[in-house]
Amino acid sequence: MRRTKKNIKQFPDTELLIQYKKSKNNKYIGILFERYGHLVYGVCLKYLKSVVESQDATSVIFEKVMVDLLRMDVKNFKSWLYRVSTNHCLMQLRKKKPEGIENISELEYKLKDNYNSEDIFIKESKLKNLEEAIKKLKNEQQQCIDLFYLKEKTYDEVANLTGYETKKVKSYIQNGKRNLKLILTENDS
Amino acid sequence: MSRKKNIFESSTPLTKEEMDAYLKGDMSQADKYQLEQKIAGNEFNSDAMEGFESTPVAMKGFNELENQFHGNLPRKAASKFWRFEFSFILIISIAIGLYFIGYHFLDQIDLDEIKFDESKLTMQINTDSSSTAITIQPIEELDDKEIEDATPLEESKQLTSDRIIFNAPLIIVIDSTFNGTDKIDSAILLINEEKEIINSELDDKKEITEVNTKNVIRSNVGTLFLSRLLVVDYTDIYTKEITVPDFELTGTTADKENKSDNGANELAVNTYTQKITYLDFLQKVQSKFRRNKFKDALKDYRTILIHYSNDVNAHFYMALCYFNINKQKKAIQHFDRVLNHQFNTFHEEAKWYKAMSLHELGKISRCITILNEIANENGFYAKKADEMLNNI
């Protein structure tokens, strides 16, 4: 009755990838699916706007993941999977132009800029310039970043205080963050 | 500075449960803010959440997908080389390979981690004519730390001992003196009365499922009540005593006596094992369950299963404990053991609670299948199953 096997659900992603490459056992993919399947599906829903298409897309993405992981050296699984997912959605949308035109531009922008919140490391010393950087943002982005991060208000509270729709608030925060990173890393390159 | 740093803090992936709770709006303002930080901290999280928010039936769609994915996932990934160029060799190899690796191969794969409803496949009946015992592969239980670390379901969702009692059917023993209709009627009166009496003593009143003549369950084995909870009476079957660790705090240790160091104040802990009858031990465990000490009770049921791996009492109450600490996959494994058990005492209850467990796990289509079965069987939980089906 004593446990002899480690609980693989506790393994970090990197360990699961190593074990999967070594054993080719799909149980490791099963754990990764439990960890990220809903996120991949959610991303597909956002761009494809259809439950059935998103179900199919998620299955295809994980089938691709199973094959690609055996031949590729993936360092940051989460970021990689996000890119694989957005890339797949972009291809699907291109196939069914013009309905997906609006989302295509957003996805292309994301993929072109290689944007991912974890890909860009902000040096500690740069944070002292943060206040100056925030001031350079557009007014609505400034407001939302200030209320959400510095005053710790929820999305709905920010929406109530500013009069913007909640959806807009989220967008201002995301775009504001992206711009802040660009401003703070401008001089590094 | 710390709040500013939050802007660029990378967040961990949102779990399905977190997304579900957020979508339902079922959280405090502080929790909501924490989760929104997590959402905003990573574009994967924020895109996914946006997708779910844009489609009301999204979570249901994902649950279906999850079932399909786990159901269709082959155990081993096959490369194109093997699939397309050497398929014939592969078939021959598999045939030979299976012969040699047999059980060893199966043992290496932790099926529970991917597809949890495997208990039916592992059951083997021992055909030894001298014994009716069933040999079953043990379920891989959580260890003490995993149990302690588990986050219980919120109290309103838990199957507390009161709720178990109030939702219990009348279970009578076949061939007992209860065979007469009058006696069954008076037993029904008694059980309903008892439920009302216990409920009247409680501050927060629970919903009571009343027993009637149509839904009395006939157990094929003797039963008794311990701490007002029904158990199968194994008194004549389990005669072997159970060995349990026992701890005792005694006085100052001998080597520290008459010394002025700090250790002189420490108490010595003596550890020894204690032998106890099955019934006495079960009585103690049921008392813990009755007081809703699910984590403690769970560890003790584990001890019972070490000695008596097919004990239906341990499987049933352990499943409820796992349910309450929100380890639904484990709960379902134990409910399946109860459902496949030769003693039918807890069959209806196990099926009903398994449906709840599947629901909690988000396995809605499987939950609906079981609820339909319960409703069609017209047993004790049929009405409740109908109600639940209407609400899903």
C-alpha cells in the first residue's frame, strides 16, 4: 500500500517534457493537457469564436504537441504552447477569410512582435523608471494601469471608476503593459 | 515598489477550477482581485479567459473535449517511421513484446494519472473454491502529506456526516425479521423520525430525504450502526486484529533527568504498535467521520485497507472523505469499488455520490449518464437525480 511512484502531477513542465521524450509515454501529455488544455481551448475560443472549431483545434494542437515535443528542444513549454496555439488559430482564420480578418491582424501583430509577457525580462534597475514610463502611456492606459496595479482595483471597479467598458479596461491594461515593456527595454537593445 | 513590480510579475497558469469559479462570480472581492492579477500577468491566461467569457457554454464544451481527449489518448506515442514504414514489423514486435513484458509493462504505467476509471479492469475474482474473497489491485492512495495539503471543498458542498445520514435510504437485511410489511413500515417511521430529531438539534437545518416503502434497500449482508453511520457487519468475517501505530507522551527522558539543560523540559515520545479488533478500530474511525474529521478518518481507512483490502465500509467512507477534500478522482475509484462489490449495501448511495463526484470534477456527460440510470432505476435517489438533471 505504500506509495512507490512519485506523483507525476506534481512534476514541473520541464520534468514532464524530459520524461515524455525519454519514455514517449503519453501519460505525460495527459498531465500537460490537464494543466493547459483549458487555456489552449480558451485561446481558440477567443479567436475562432466557435465551440466545435475550438474543440477540434485544441485536439489538433495537442496532437501536434505530441509529435513536436519528441523532436524539439522546448525550454519554456507554456510560452511555446501559447505560440503554437495562436499560430494554429491564425492559420485557421486565414483559411476562412474574410470573417476572421479582425482577429488575423491581432494575431499577426502578436506573432510578429514575438510578444509574450515572460519573454521580456525587466531589469530591477529599470523599475525605478517605471513612473516616468507610465506617464508616457496614453491617458486611458495610464488610468487603468494605475488603478489595477497600484490601487489594486478589480476590472469591474476600474470600469466603474473610469466609465470604460470592462472589456476595454482589460485591453488598456494589456496594451499598457506591452507598451511599458517596450519603453523600459528601448535603451537595452 | 512592490506593487509596481506586480506589473511585470509572470503568473502561473490559471487552473480550470479557478476559471470556473471566476466565471460563476463565486468569490470574494479579494480573491477576485488576486485572480485578475493572475489573468493580467500572462497573455495565455488573459486570452483564454476572454475566450471563455465570450462563450457561455464554453466550460461544458471543454469538459466534453477533456473526456474525448483522455479517452482517445494512446499510451505510447508512435513515430512516423514506425507507423508508416515498418507497421508490419511493429505488429509482430508488439505481439512478441507483450508476451515478454506482460504485467511488468502494465505496472509501469500509472493509469490513474490519465484515465481514472480503471478499477473495473483490475478486478479479478479468485476462483479458489475454499474462499469467496476477491483479489483486487490496490488503489494508489494519497500519502499523509498529500492528504494534509489537500484543499477541502467548501463546507456547503461537502458530504458531511449529517448530510449522509439525512440522505440515507433505509437499508434492511434480507431474511431478517424486517421481512414483514408492518415491521418495515415501523422502521421507515423510525428512520424518518430519527432524521428529524437529529436535524432539530442542529443550528443549521439540513435537507432531509424521506424514506418510503418503495425505496427500501435490501442488503445482502448484515449491517450495524457505528456513530449513527451504517456499516456492514464484518464481525464474524474479519477476525484478524489490526495493528496500528500508537503514540504516548511520557515524562522527562531518563538521560535528561536531574540535568539543568533545556532538554529537561522535553517530553519523551514513546511509539509502539497496538493491536485492536476490526470493529473497535472502525468504531474509532466512524467517530472521526461523524465529527467530520475527514483527513484523519481517511488515514485510518487506509490502515483498514492494508489489512482488509476489500472492506466495503472503508471504500465507501473513504470515497466520501476524498470527495470532501476534493480529490474526486480518488473518490470515484473508491465508489467504483463499492459499486463492484459483492455486498450491495452501499450500491445506491455510491452511485448517487459518484454522480456528484463526477459533477464536481466537471465530467458532466458521464454524470448525466449515471443520473439517467439512477432516475430510470426508480430507487431511493431517483427523484433527486431527476431534479439534478433538470438543473444541469
